[in-house]
Amino acid sequence: MQELIHLINEMSPYLLLGFLMAGVMHAFIPRVVYSRYLSGRGFRSVLNAALLGIPLPLCSCGVIPTAMSLRREGASKGATVSFLIATPQTGVDSIFATFSLLGLPFAIIRPLAALCTALFGGFLADRCEGECSVQEAPSHRHTAGGGDAVLPEGFAQKLKEALRYAFVEMMQDIGKWLMVGLLVAALITLFVPDDFFALFAGNTLLSILFVLLFSMPMYLCATGSIPIAVALMLKGLTPGAALVLLMAGPACNAASILVIRKVLGRRTLMLYLLAIVGGAVCFALGMDYLLPRHWFAVTGMASSVTPDCCLEMETDYFGTACSILMGLLLIHAWIRSRCSDDACTCGGDGCSCEADGCISRCYRVTGMNCNHCRTNVERAIRSVTGVTEVTVSLADEEARVEGDYDEEALLQAVRQLGFDITPQ
């Protein structure tokens, strides 16, 4: 518990600042900006997609509908792949958290590696454009992705939306995974023998392959993977192998692999995995063999709790205050998520319910993994002509829709985002 509390105190100020910056980006930058500079094939659109994706704090599941929306807005296939690779690997929140625990060199190399792998993957996708299950001529009708979502007007309203997105919606999205990462880090520190990674001493490539095997199928958010990497480095894992965890964990997991395969096709999936794995291995080898090891000394979390460490914890009032605030925000987000997931109360067998003279239908939506997914599904349904009201429950995987609309258009709008939807 002392290790865990010390780690949280180290990370919480940077996490809160990162969340705030993410909210500001969400509220003050129109979504159309993200699609305006991504159209057309070539290096420029691929580079723009990577530069736009790196600071965005989207997880590997949340980035999928966003990327599909950009694709239909006119983004090239290479730009879409570049965005898919760069975005989940890092974000403003994870960059600050990386700096707090792993130091400035790691905080610089991590987004640089995400940029290079995104450029490589986007370039391959443009060169090998072929098999794709998404319609090749992107639609500009704004009927599926909510890409034309209107931002609030006025500074006060935008600031309110920024705070809501940062400390409510984002907390709902990654708060659970962040705490899981912290607990896993504490367990690694406690149970993994200090000499465990001595098995890989002198064989950096073997340690990299070991990390790839257990990190790729897992779901790890860009921020939640940081304490795990720190704990493994304290047990002897090389900095390069830790970078592989930070790159492959957030960007490659079973859920994202299945969705990309379905939406963009097998060939694009292979290019996506090749870029991430190849880039992670190359940067890992470069860190371990070309850069001084003392650049990557872990100072954010002590390997053992000492009286000096305890004294530091007692006097770190600012870190403790930030940790308490973050804990309250996480509790608030959890309560809101539980309360808001009771929205769809329709039954099965067609689910045609009448309330106050309004006929509603319920649909089962699978593939949603976070609040961002839920928001995209809701926007997609709401944009279908004739829909008057829609409520999507993330926990129940249900959507209740009211209005006089074309059901086939509604189903297509959601499926174009990469989710499965079926009438109940």
C-alpha cells in the first residue's frame, strides 16, 4: 500500500493536468479541423493524421469510431491508419504521466516512436491500398460519425464542456484501467523476484519478444500501462522492452484487432500490426544499444519503502491533495456511469414499447468498450433522419430509439463505425 500510495502521489498532479488539457482540446477545437487536413493521399495527410492523433487521449477502442468518422469525412486510407496507430499509443495525459515516472528522455521518445510508427504504417497503407470492407468513396453526409458535432458557444460554456469531458467522461473511460494498472504495478513490485529478469540478461531481443507475447492481447490504456512498465523496469526489464509494453499494449489488443479486421480488412490489419510491432522493436533496440542507460533510470517509484520514502510521502502535501482529488473524481465518475446505465428499460421480442404515445424500439449494440464508443453510437443514431430521441447504455449494450426513421439507415450508420447492431 505504501508503494501504491507513493506511486499515485507521483502521478496524480500530471494526470490531472493531462486530463484538463485533453478537455480543452475537446471543447475548443472543432472536430471538422481533424478531418479537413487529412483528405487526399500522400505524406502530408499521413503526417497530419499522426500529429493530430498523438496528443488525443483516446484508447484503442475509442479511436476506432473516431477514425472511421474521419475516413467518411474524406480522410485517406493512409491517414486513417496513421491516426489509428498514433492515437492510442500516447496522449497529453500519458505524456505528462510518463515524464513524472520515467523522466524526460522517455517522455520524448515515446511520442516520437508513435509518430514514426504511424508514418510508416500510413505510408504502407497508401502504397498497398486494396482490400477494405469500408466503402472506398467516403461519404460527406455526416450521417454516421458525429464528425460535425457542434461545440458549445461562448468561453464559459466551452470551459464547462472541457471540465465535463476531462473529469467526468474521460474518468469513466480510463479510470478503471488506470487503477488496474496501478494495482498490477504494486503486485509486480511485491511478488516478482528481484532477479526474475536476470534470465534475459544480455538478450534484449528475447526480453522484447517476451513483453510482446503478453502485452499484445491485453487491453492497456496509454496511461495505465506506465506504472506496469515502471514496476517491470524496477525488476530488471530493459528500457527498450518497457517501451514495447507502452507501444504494443495500448495499440494492439484483441478487441481493436478484431474491429480493424472487420472494418478495414485483413491487409490493412497486417500493415497495422507490422508497423506497430516493427516500430516498437526498432526503437527498443535503439534505446538499449545506442542510448545511455542512465537516461532511463526509474526515479518515480522506489524499489523498496524506506523511512526516507515515508517521510517524503508525509511532506508531499500537494501530491497527496491531487491524489485525493483524483480519487473523488474517479468515485464520482463511477457513480454517474452506474446511474446512467439504467436508461434502456425495453424488453425483448421486438422491443416495441409505448410511452406517452411515442413508439420506441430497442437494439443490441456490441463492440462498445468505453464512454467514447457510446457517444459515437449515440451521435450516429441521432443523425439518422426521423430519429427524435436516443439513449445508449454501455453496460447493457442496448440502444433505445424513438421516432419515425428508416431502420436500415440506422443499422448501416452504426455498422459503419465498426459496431454490431441488431434489433431486439
